Amino acid sequence: MRLLLTISGIIILGAIFQLFLPWWSLAIVAALLSLLAKLKPLTSFWSGLLAGMLLWGIYAAVLNYTNEGLLATKIGALFGGPAIMVVAMTALFGGITAGLGALSGSLMRS
């Protein structure tokens, strides 16, 4: 239950905070929620990774869909890959950011 609440909280608060704050505010949100949830370090890392990947991946996919894939196709061609690779890499970077933030919050407690 705490795990699902932590993942949901990171997604919801991360989306709200990133409207007004820089991209790394996701790590701060994940750290604070992981600190409050009192999860084990490995569990908190995976919850942050999953939440960050869902948040940034879905947002990148929506942006890619709304501009008909123009930007992702050009960036993918620049790096020699398909457009979906750009969306996947965005999701991965968001997941790593939130995962390391959640791990930091969990380790702060101990």
C-alpha cells in the first residue's frame, strides 16, 4: 500500500512541481516522499524509477503525438535511431532522476 501511494504521489506531485520548478524538482519530490514513506532503499529506488519513467515517458509520448513526431524524428535521425528511442531515453532519464532522488530520501532516514 505504501509502495503504491509513493509511486502515485511521486507522479502527481512531480507533475505539479515541474510546472513551476526546474526539471530536477522531480528528484526532490521523490526524496521527500521516500523519506516519509519509510521504504527500504532498494524498494524506494525502484518506486522512484517506475514513477519517473511513467511521468516523463507518458509526457514525452503525448508531446510526440501532438506535434506528429516531427521533433523526435529529427532528433532520432541526428543520433541515428528511431523517434521512439527519443521518447524511451526521456523516460529513462526521468526514471533515473526520480530513482536516485528516492534512494537519497530513503538513505537520509538511516
